Amino acid sequence: MTFRRKTVDKPRRDVAAEITSLIIQKLESGVLPWSRPWGLTGAGGRPLRHCGTPYTGINNLYLWAIGDARGYSARTWMTYRQAEELGGQVRRGEHGSHSVYFSSFSKTETDRVTGEEANKNIRFLRSYTVFNVEQIDGLPVYYYPVAAPPEPRVESVHRAAIDGFFDALPATVRHGGDQAFFSPIGDYIQMPHRTMFRSDDHYASTLGHEYVHYSGAQSRLNREFGKKFGDQAYAFEELVASIGQCLICADLGLPGELHDNHASYIDHWLRILKGDSSAIIKAASKAEQAVAWLRDAADEGSQARNMQALAA
């Protein structure tokens, strides 16, 4: 008599839930994982792929959070195979991290009433495993961060980057008072005077936050802002703006300083994330879209100013 071994299907991994769980842990401990890690390390900036290309979307937030949790100062991540191809070897016992992307497939469905067939495109989240270069031995030396104290920030250098980016953007920015906000009705950004901020870096960080809000207006990226403080759409928009603000700061080499009142949003963000494991992925995607829109707008503004200067 032949016995067949009964196979037990392994539960499917919910990558979105795993990522959201880590983000929630960070928020509950008072850490905003999209601002803190790159500001604490000497490496700075966004996480990088093995080829030097910056990660985008949720991979930014997740790898920042992982780097912060494990104390990595290096920005670069790669797969096991990529490490081998570069002459490196992942150390025994090291655990990898997720890098995610969306894939899709077509499915033909038949209408039960009419019998007609139609193709439906279904998107789903996939992941692969990456390792920080600090988990890998034998890579070319330039992959590893140099152990040195961070250099003091020279704001005059940042000032050129700040002005080069923000001055080319199209919004009306008004100065005065002690509040920073974007007015959807008036379609303008209100800022305190620049001299009221501790530094140009702090001013630019706050302005970046409001510019992300500006990008979401109906005539631009058409995000839903919410009607009042505390409702879900309002809190989600603030989450998008907070993430986008820190992406702008990272791209400009600025510290990821946040508004003083951002701590009041953490409870709202936690409720959103605990209710929907895909919410942080959506927010990161919306923030990345906003920053890309602002970059394009800044490029167009710079080109227009250059053309005007040549014509003058």
C-alpha cells in the first residue's frame, strides 16, 4: 500500500502588510521613517540601487525605515546575484529586505448573461529581496560609506539649490503672518517671512510641504484634500505632503525638518494604516507623483526664464 504525503500550502506572504507593520511600529515609537534615517547618517539622500539609481515610492520609505532600525549608514542596496556579479558575498546569517514593484496580467472573463468575452488587466504587488551593502563583504570599496563625521552644512550652498528649484515653480507664494498653508480656494501658498525661520533649510522644508499640497489641486494632480481636520482624506493628504516634503529635502540635500504640528497627525495616520495595509504604498506613490510634477514644473520654469533672458 502506497501512502502519499499530504502537502500543506504555505500561507501567502502579504508584503504590503509587512511593510505597513514596520511603518506603524516606527510611527508608534515617534519616528517618521520618511524623514529621520537619511538625516542621521553621513551618507544622506535616498536609498540607491546597485547601479546608483535612487529608489522611488514605497521602497524609499521602507528601506529608510529598515536602515534606521538596523543602524545602516550606507545608502546602497542590491540583490544576492548582483552582489555576486560585483565580486561580493552576502554574509552568512544576514536577512534581506523587500523591494517591491507592481506587475500585471490579463484575464479573460465571460459575461454570464451575454456570453461576451472581455480582457481585464489585473495589477498586483510583487517583491524581491535586497541587502544593504553593509551586509555584504568583498564589494568594490566605493560602495561602502566612509567612516567620518558629517561635514557642517553650508547654507549658502543650499541656498543656491533652494532658489534654483523653488524660484522656477509657478505658484503664487505670499509672505506674512505666522502660519504656513496652501489655500485651495485662492490657489496660493501662504508662508511666514523667510527671516522668521531658523535657517533657509527650515524655510525650504516648510515650503516644500506646501508645494506638495499645491500640486494636488484639481487643475493639477487632482488629489482629494478632505473637508476638515481629522477626516480620513485630510489626514491622507497630510501624509502625502509629509512624505513629499522629505523627498524634496533629500533631493536638495536638506535636513528633513517637519512642521511642529505634524505630531498631531500621527494618530490619524496610524488609524489609516491599521485600517488599510496598502495605504502607505498609495501615499508614497502619490508623494512621488507630486515631487515628479514639481520637478517638471521647475524645469519648465527654468527654461522659460532662460528664453526670456536670451530675448532681452
